[in-house]
Amino acid sequence: MTARNSKDAQHRVAAKAEQAKGAVKHMFGRALGNESMTAKGRTERSKGALRQAGQKAKDAFRH
């Protein structure tokens, strides 16, 4: 695995982790009735999805 592939893999994992963290925050916010936490969770989940989409687009143009 080259350094570039390793770095890309780290970015993909970070994006997935951000999505998961956001999903958990969103779920707990809804369960607790905390609208602020719910909104933050939605935001983090969306940012993770956007980062992941960017990585997929980058991979598509590279190959």
C-alpha cells in the first residue's frame, strides 16, 4: 500500500467515524428530548457523509 492509499484509507475511516458519532449523538438527543444534541448529531452525520462522498469522487477520477 502506498502512502497515498494509506492516507486515503485514513480519510475514509475518519469520515465513517464522524458519521457514526453523529448518528449516536442524534439518537441520544432524540431519546433524551435534547433538540440541540439532535441537531449536532445530524450535522456531524451529514459532514461525515459529505466527506465520504468527496473521497469516493476523488477515487473515481483517479481510476
